[in-house]
Amino acid sequence: MSLRQFEYALAVAEEGSVTAAAERLRVAQPSVSQQIRGLERDLGVELFARTPTGLVPTVVGRAFLRDAQAAVNAARRARATARAGAEELVGELVVTVQMGFGTRQLPGALGALRRRFPRVEVTVFEEPSSAEMDRLCRRGALDLALMAKCERTPANAHHLGDEEFVVVLGAGHPQLAAERVELRELAGEPWVRFDRDSALDGVLLEVLRDNGPTPTTAARVSQTATAVRWAAHGMGATLVPASAVPSGHEHLVRPVFPAVSQPVIAVVRPVAGPAETALLELLRQETWSEPVAQR
């Protein structure tokens, strides 16, 4: 097996066909087909199911591709390190952010990083699940992860600050007259919630369990911006990190009582390179709130 085969398999998985993968990689189609067949032969498994709509990774294929991506990322980092001179870093930086956290801080830090290392390509993924974030960190598939502290937080995590959670209500909601909304006053309120395995839905469940009955679910969404917009249109209340509220919705946002906040941490891969080390320091320089309980 070779890294080239890994890269070909990843391209086929992303494009859904050998032809499209070959065009993206700028190689001949037979070369891609040959490499994929050789890889499957060496592994003794079928990585892709051939369907009428294209190639789809099998269950075994999906597991293989996750590790293949980690191997390709590691190889890119090694090449970048070898080619890097003073202030001339070249390569890709893979950052994963837990959905809803660092929405205001990350763009500024990444902009400063790009000005310092203009030849570094940054890839950012949003991941809702705490368990998946933890798994990716431990596999070494990420250069830097920005996430909420949890039970499985690695020992080498760097605490950046805290994210205060706020409630978003529909226009005309009577609780908007209050400066801070008591969660018990929202008993029986329908809620715009997040995917069941997401960290944000876990926060909502924990908060409401301590302050009222099980929430009535009006809808489930995958993105914080969608939750805010739907709440603004009266579908139900939603609870999100304050920094995740899109511009134009501030008048529908209120802090809650008891106050809710989550510590935000950065996890950098064990042997950190100059790009991720610089990004960590830039994130430290961004404005993060103090823990709500200290105010």
C-alpha cells in the first residue's frame, strides 16, 4: 500500500466516481482504477460498492478511509515541515471546531495566521458530536481542535475561555421584557433543538433537566444559525452559545438564569508544528468571556 493509493481512494470517495477523481487528480482514469483495484486486493476487502449512481464506500471502506485521511494528513505535515524555511511554512492545517463554539474568535485568529504564513492552506470542519471530536483527537487526525470541555477532555488541553449560552426567543415573546430569562419561566415552551448526539443538545437537556420538565421538541436542526432563525420566527426557543448568534438577531437574545456557560479548550496534536502552535497563541489573544459564575 502507498500514500498515492490512499489519496486516490479518498478522491474517489469524495467525487463518487473514478472519472471525476481522475480529473481532479489530473491523472488518467485507468491509473485510478488500477490503484483502487490493487488497494482492495492488498487489503482483501471491497472498499467501494458499485451502484447505479456511482461508487459508495462500504462500511469497511468508511473505516479505512478515516485512517487513510489521517495518514495523508500526517504525510502532508511531514512534507510541509521538510520544506519550511524561516517564516516560509507551506502545507495544510486541519482544524475541527465543535459546532457553535469560537464562532467570533476563530475567523480573527485564522486571518492573523494567514498573514503570518500566507502559503498555509487551512481546512476547517464543524463537528457537532463530542464523542467524535474526542475520537478524532486521539487518532491524531487533527492539527487543532476547538471544543467544549467534556469528561473525555485530553490532559494536554489548553483552556481558552468560556462560552456563555443565551436563549433566543421569537419576536413579541413576553420574556423579552426581562433582562435575564429565568429558565423555569420557559416550562412548557417548545424548543428548537439540535441533533441528538450533538454537544449543544446535551447542554440543553442538562440545563432543562435541572430547571424544569423534559423539553417539548418543535424541531431539530444541524446548524446554530438555522436554530436562531427558526426561533426568531416563533417556532420555539433555542439555547446557543452567545458568539454563535448571527448579526441582526441580537434583540431576540437574552442571557439566562441560572447562568449557563461552557469552558472552551483547544487540543493540539502531540508533536505540534509551527502553524498549529501559532494558531493556538492567536486564539489565546482573542476575547473570550470569563466564566459566568464569576460575574
